[in-house]
Amino acid sequence: MPAKTSKRQPARELLFGNLWEYDPAPETASPQLQSRYQLFIDGKFTAPKTKKYFPSISPRNEETLAEIALAGAADVDAAYAAAAKAFPAWSKLPGAERGKYLYRIARLLQDRAREFAVAETLDGGKPIKESRDFDVPMAAAHFFYHAGWADKLNSVTPGKTLAPLGVVGQIIPWNFPLLMLAWKLAPALACGNTLVLKPAETTSITCMKFATLLLEAGLPPGVVNFVTGAGETGAAVVNHPTAKKIAFTGSTAVGKSIQHALAGTDKKLTLELGGKAANIVFEDAAIDQAVEGIINGIFFNQGHVCCAGSRLLVQESIADRVLAKIKIRLRSLRVGDPLDKNTDIGAINSQKQLEKIRELVDAGVNEGAELYQPACSIPSKGFYYPPSIFSGVTLSQHIAREEIFGPVLSILTFRTPEEAIEKANNTAFGLSAGVWTDKGSLILKMSTELKAGVVWANTYNKFDPTSPFGGFKESGFGREGGKQGLLEYAQLI
Ligand code: NAI
Ligand code: MG
């Protein structure tokens, strides 16, 4: 039989091994970067009063892309003053007129989609196919959708009209920089608020490029203001007395500190925080389809996704089969240069995040779970981590409880739907979940009993501006998207 084996080997290699090589296919559109980005206050690019700048590096190769202005308290103050000055005129503008600005912004973003996609990939490390096909089009879709609402605010809640809150402060994370900016800006502007937004310190570039697009759209000065910096700047945005509402997306730890800071004030607050979603596969599911959903659920955007399907719950009777199929699929994922159109898993956003992933994977190994990582070549410069799965995971282990926010899947098993529900809900989080089964009744049962803001059935990571997104428990509160998202930026009159 040895002859047979040696004949078969090349075919398998061809499918899953080293022979499956593509030529590099780097994206060539120019990201139009500047060497230095200022603050965007009152419709003007303004040097920070701190006179300080910090580098934004590319996690792809650790090269500095640009210098970003560091906003201090006085700069945040100026941004709020500009937003307060712009509020009366902007909020009194007929909704249809505000809608026109939003449509214009959406179209301008579409016009410059390639440029924005490359900038997003360079600054944040996500694969170009994701920034090109998901982040940028979805950001534009949010502006289109909310443009449509701007003149229909009196029909959101029949008998009542939505009125703006005033000036809002918004803080966004680094995993979907442009998309989170769109999630925050579009509903706030549609409702007639003005705003001060702070992007994350490792990914400020597309936000500052967006400012040029707002200028092109002719948005009145002060309606949108961008301040850049890290936690201290964020705290100044949160604590400013002019803010009528704070909208935050980021870690649960910072979310909790913001909730403490706002206790006793009359500021509204929405928090979109971490997650540890269960992706649940029943024995009657279409297995190959489920495997694709599992892979997409955890490896999309290197696993830097708050709703990532990071805990796979698979029914015991099919566990071995599913695990074998996941391992095969893992070997065909391409890790490397995010600017290459063939790349599936790009760069980890920062050195800090890479260290966190390593720490949690070490904890998983030390606590007795079984780690599998396919052999893959990783660029020598930049921050990269191979796709990883842990089997034999128990609920008490760190890798089953904490948000790893990296390309690491923890696999657990269950026997009955009741056990699956109990295990899925046994977490501090409650942002999302996935259910894979052929039975409609089981989907209904699971989606009712899972404590998660979004439950996907026979799919995963599907988003739409019309669909509200948000969490339970330590995943936060408030919704973004849909009518529910509009209500978070309005008062009813
Ligand atoms: P982070 O929560 O510190 O960063 C998110 C945003 O909050 C950034 O813009 C940051 O500058 C700002 N920020 C930081 N401290 C602040 C403060 N005291 N007041 C106001 N704003 C503040 O998250 P970090 O440290 O970058 O990531 C740590 C972990 O958090 C990740 O490993 C991941 O598990 C989780 N995370 C979850 C996100 C989600 O979408 N659910 C997004 C980002 C991080
Ligand atoms: Mg960067």
C-alpha cells in the first residue's frame, strides 16, 4: 500500500498544503496619506494646544504612517464649544436638508472607497478584502440609511416627534475605525445633534480623512468635531459638562469606568462593550456550511470583533467530525500582509493586543486545553498571530470566559439544547450568538432563551443598518442601527 499513499499525498498537499500558493496581489490604490494630522474643530484643521503629536504605525510592518495630534482638555473644550455653537442652526434645519448632507457624505465615501479601504488596512491591519468589501461599503450604507430617516423622524414613534439631545460625545475603538465612526455619526446627525468624536489612538487616520470628506460635503462648521488622543483625551470627552449624551464602544473595563463617571449626572449613556459569543452547532446542521460560519465567526478581522463567535459549542455526537473539518479549513487560511488581496488573516492591531492574545493562549495551555495551530509562515516584521483553536475547553478556563479579541477559538461540547443554553448563557457577556440547525422550532427556542442582543441562525456576522445591534449584561446597553438606534440620540416630544 505505500505506493498508494505516496500517490495520494500530492493531491492533499495541492489542496491544503504548501503547494497552494498564489503570487502576491497587493492592492495598489493610493491611500493619500498626510505626514501629519491635526484636530478637526469648527470645520478647520487645528494644531493641538498641547503642541504634542503621537505616531500612528502600521501593524503590517511597524512603520510609522503619520503623526497624529494629541488633544488635551483645552482642545476638547474648543471642540465642544464649536459643537454647541453649531447646534441651534443644525437642529433647526428641516430634516430633508440634513438628509441631503448625509446622502452627500455617503456618495463621497463611495467615490473614495478604494482610497479609504487602503488607509484603513494600512493603519489597522485588517485584510484589504474586508476593508474594501465590508467596512467601507457598510459605512456608506449607514449614511444612506440614516439619510432616509432624517425627514421622517415624526414617524419613528407614532404620535410623537424625535427631537435632538444637543451636543453628544462619542468614543470609538480600533477594530472597525471607519464603520464605528459611521455607526456613531449617522444617527446622531440625522436626529439633529452636533458632536465631538474621538477615534482610537492606534487608528485615527480614516477618521481624519473623513474630515476632508465632510468639508467636501459642505457640512456646516462645528456640526462634527474630531479630537484625537488616547484614554486621557477620551476621559475629557466623557466628563465635559456640555455633553448631553456619551456613546462609547470599547472594552468593558473602560465602559464601567465611564458609567461610574457619569453616575449622578443627567447625561444619557450608551455602551457597546465586549462579548464572548457562543456559536452553537447541532448534530442536524449542514456541517460544511456551519464550518464556514465558524471560521468566519472567529477569524473575520483577526477575531478583533466584539460579537466574534469565540466559543464554539458543538453537539457531542458530531464533535470529532466538526473538529477534523475545522482543522483542514484552518490549514487553508492565508495569514500575512493585509494589503494582499489573497490574505484571510491580516495583522493584529497593536503590540499590546498581540501580547494580550499570547497571554490568554498561554493561560489556555497551562489550564489544560489542547491547542492546535496550523503551520504557516508569518512575516518577520509586524504583528501577526496564527489562527488557533483550543479543544477540550471547560467553562472555568480563562479562554472560555475572557474576551481574547484575537484569532483564537475555544471549543466546548454539549448533549442537549438545554445544556447548550445553560453553557451559552454562562458568561458575563451577552452581545451575540449563533445557532446552526435544520429545525426551525429549535432556532426559535434558542433565540428566545439565549441572553444575547443578536442571534444569528445558520449564518454569522451578518450586519445591516436597519437591524439594531447591542448587548445584555456586561456587553453594555443601548442599541445602534434601526429605529431603536435613532431613539438613543433623541428625546420624544
Ligand atoms: P479601550 O476600551 O481602552 O479603547 C476603546 C476606546 O476607548 C479608545 O478610543 C480609547 O482611547 C478610549 N478610552 C480608553 N480609556 C478611556 C477612558 N478612561 N475614558 C474614555 N475613553 C477611553 O480598549 P483597548 O485597551 O484598546 O482594548 C482592550 C480590550 O478591550 C481588547 O483586548 C478587547 O478585548 C476589548 N475591546 C473591545 C471592543 C469592542 O468593540 N467590544 C473594542 C476595543 C477593545
Ligand atoms: Mg495604526
